[in-house]
Amino acid sequence: MYLDHVKEAQTKLKTEVYQHLHEWTDLNRELTVEDIMEKWLDTVLSDKFTDLSLAGLKLMTDNADILKTADDNWRRKFPELAAAQLD
């Protein structure tokens, strides 16, 4: 689920960047650098969001015991909600 959220954020950020740089579109087209700019942006975003994904997964792995204990406690306190998650 975490990785899905990161992927969604990456897509939204790319859209937002293009919205803010729309005034450069004509110049990029005129200079025939649209493809280069798109590849550059894809590479930068991919690198940054890969780093974010790895950092988040490392954090979850480093805290696996704490997260498991918290999850177990939550499931004991809210068994109906926990059972509903399995469906």
C-alpha cells in the first residue's frame, strides 16, 4: 500500500510540474528538446521516488517489531474491524 501511495504521488507531482512549466512548452517544442526534457524529468522523479520508497521500506523494516506489536494490540482491541480487513 505504501508503494502504491508513492507511485501515485510521483504521478501527481509529474502532472503538477508540467502544469507549472506549461509556459516553456512552446520553447521546448521549438528547440526540439521536449523528449529530452521529459526523459530528464522522468529520471529525476524516478530517482527521488525510488529513494523515498527505499527509505520508507527501510523504516518499516527497522520498526517491524514495534509495528507488529501495535497491529496485534489494535486487532485485539477492535476484532470486528480486524476481521473485516481479511475479507
